[in-house]
Amino acid sequence: MRVPRLVGLMAVDARETAEARGVFLAAPDRPDFDLTVVDYVVRQYPLPGSEVPRGAVVTVWFDLGEGEGGGGAGVREPRLPQPPSGGLQRELDPPHDPFALLG
């Protein structure tokens, strides 16, 4: 039998798909895998389409590992340098009186 594609599926859907295809799932980064519902699978081994015997174990991961861009939602703090405050007024020359006497 062939391993189904599980990457991109929510945990609950991955479990149902695996069960329907006759394979078992293991998740080393989720000790509470049986309770995990809405986390998305980001990696799997063996790869989709690999030939395995019925009842084989497919390992899935929900977080990218170290050095693979892990961290889930990404970086949300402000990046530097920030634009200067003051908006357009900072860009304009100070106003002057066009009728001032030159002296």
C-alpha cells in the first residue's frame, strides 16, 4: 500500500486519513497527539506515495524543527529601522513669508 499525503492536513483529518488507508500515526513533537485537533501537519515520513506494508507507522510533525524556520506563526515584532515620525510635515521645508523684506 502507498502512504497518503498528510502534510497540510489538520491533526484530526490526518488521523482519519491514516486510519482509512491502514497506517498508524506517530507524532514525536506532540505527546498529547490523541487530543490534538486543529494543528497542521508540516512534515511526514515516509514521504507520500512510498510503498509500505499495511499497519506501518507514519511519523508526522506539527512544528518545523530547529534551523528549518520553526516557530509556527513567524516573527511579529516591529523591524528596524522604522520610518521617521512626523509624516509629510517632516519632508517639507518650513513655510516662509513670500512678501518678507530682504535686508
